[in-house]
Amino acid sequence: MRLATLSLVPTAAIIAGCTDLPTPTADASRAGALAAALRAEPPRDVPAPGRYIFRHWTFGDEPFWTDTLHLNQVVEQAVSPATALAVGLKVDAERLPPGFLASADLTSPATTVELLRRGAVVGVEARVTADQHIARLGITCALCHSTVDNSVTSGVGRRLDGWPNRDLNVGAIVALSPALPPAVKAVFNSWGPGKYDAEFNHDRINSPVVIPPAFGLGGVALETYTGEGPISYWNAYVAVTQMHGHGSFSDPALGIDIRQRPDRVTPVLPVLRAYQLSLNTPPPPAGSVDRDAAERGQGVFNTTGRCASCHIPSLAFSDVNRGVLHDPAETGMDPVRAGRLKNHKYRTTPLRALWQHPPYFHDGSAATLADVVAHYDRELGLGLTPQQQADLVQYLKSL
């Protein structure tokens, strides 16, 4: 659940509670032990509640979004469906009666309230009173890690769980809060669509990353760009420190020790993880890949391009399961993000449905796969011909 959502309250405010999470290590050399533990863990059946947790479970975060940020009032008074779609929010068409959108006033905030009452705004849960006021508002994993297939119109359709919402402008949405000072609003408004900074509330450094997919996570030992921990570690971090759910999260290396009772996060982590692991990588659209070129590109990937030395095909296209993390300078990456966190290095990102989620790299600095290939050709001195680069792009699109 790599996107997370937003936290604005410093974590120095530590609350007493009950359930502890396993304490992660600050030593990057321990990544191998984490990977071994993940591989040794027996497979789990996907429990029925997993999808519900992912789509609708707020972890009890309503007090933050309602009482602290007052976004319920903002939405009720000023956010029409047209505005909501413009900032990347998605509408689940399956929660609407036939003809609803055709007859609704999409310029009226009252229509947004009705969409919320029907549970149709992906990733946003609300309790709407009989007289059409938003009494409580919260967010879920699906806000950032789901989109829709646009089968009705742009931004409206059937849910696609696990797909990163690269249209979502989280910063602009939260900056609507009347509770934020102008300087903080300016930072949030600077992020733009599809980006989010899950550490800004801790260190006040503005360096957002692109929202990653939550599908194709099987065999991925460390979930974050910088390898802080596995899937449930990241789920807990986001739920407690970003969404402001009512639960517990502890990582001494990051200076975070939040304990709250009742813990609405820790008990659901296993079923949430199981559901995420059930989300398969979507195949590329039919006809979108030149198969002959992709076959040649696979040869480049495994030989001249040296891609497979880190993006190991048999290990989810990463070397992180071998306990390997990389200094930013190894591949010409921006060092700021890595320097903010405990490992000071980057994980090799697994290659999954690359056709689906541009831009690329943690900071979105590569707009296309051609830009990715050109970056590595330049930084690693590969000397690939234009044809080899084009073939490699076709192979990457096929993954």
C-alpha cells in the first residue's frame, strides 16, 4: 500500500497503547534475513475480508480527516464531482443506479455528498446524515492504490484494485483544509498528480515520490523504494503515521513509537497483505507490444543491457531478496530520498506492468520507458544502439 496518504501531525506526540509490531532493524545488511523470512512463510489463502479492508477500512482515521482537517466541511461546501474528478478522485460506477450521472448536477457539491452516501468515491468513506451533511469522513488504502477502468467516462467505471492512481493529486486535495498554514499548503500543492511524500511530516523535507502499484507483490521482500521493510511494515506505517488510523507502529531507527488502544491496524495486517498478494499484474493491452522486438529486447535485457544483474527475472525482477540495496550513485539516482531514511540506499524496483504506470523511477524523473533505457545507457556506459534501446523498451512493455 505503497501510497499512501497524508500525515500532518508530528509523530513526537506518542500515545500509550497495547500491541507492538516487530521492531525493524536499521541495518541494511539485515535485508537478507527479512527476505529469508518472507520466502519461508507458508502461502496463505485470501480471506474474504481482505478486499473489504483494502477498499473500505479506515483504521479509525475519521477524527483526523474530520475533526482536525475539517475536510468534511470543505467537501460538502465546495467540492463538486467535476472538481473531484479534476484532482484525480475516482467513482465506482457499480455503486450507482442506472442513469445517475446523466441526470445528476456534476457542478454541485450536493452531488458529491450523494456519491459519498452511496459509497461510490473510491478510497473515501463517509457517514452522511439524513439531511445530507457529512458527519464523518475517512480514507482507505484504495484512495491511492486503486483506480477505475473508465468504462462509463473518464474517472468513472469499475474498480481496479492495486493500480496506482497516478491522476490523484493528494497534496492539492489536502491543501483544501482550512486548518493548514499557508507554507504547508504550498508544499502540498507543489507535489502534483500521482506523487506523495510519506516522510514530510517527520523531517519537513519536500521530496515526493510517485505512487507505486500494489499489485504483483508476490516474492517482493522489501516493499518501499528504500527498503525499510516488507509489505505489512509499510501497510502499518501508512495506516498509522499517514492516514492517522487508530493503531500502533514502532521503528526506533526512524524515531517513531506510536501505540494506541484499541489497535485497529495490527489485527487486520495479515488479511490485508493476503489480499494484496492476490492482486495479479495486469497484462499489456492486446496489440500494444511488438513481440518480435520484445524477444530481441529480452536478449538485450539479459546480456548487453546488464539489466538482469539487478532485476533478476526469477526473483520478481529484483535483487532485494538477496539482501542487496544500492547506493544512489550506482545508477545515477537522486540521493535526497535515500538520505532521508534509515538505509540510505535504494531497493531494485520489481518490474511489474510497466506499460501501466508511467512516470518511472522513485521521483518520476523518467517520463517514458525510452527515457529509462536512455538513462541507464548513459549512466552505465552500455553503448546500446538505437535499435537495441527500442527493442529493450518493447520487452519492458511486455512485463
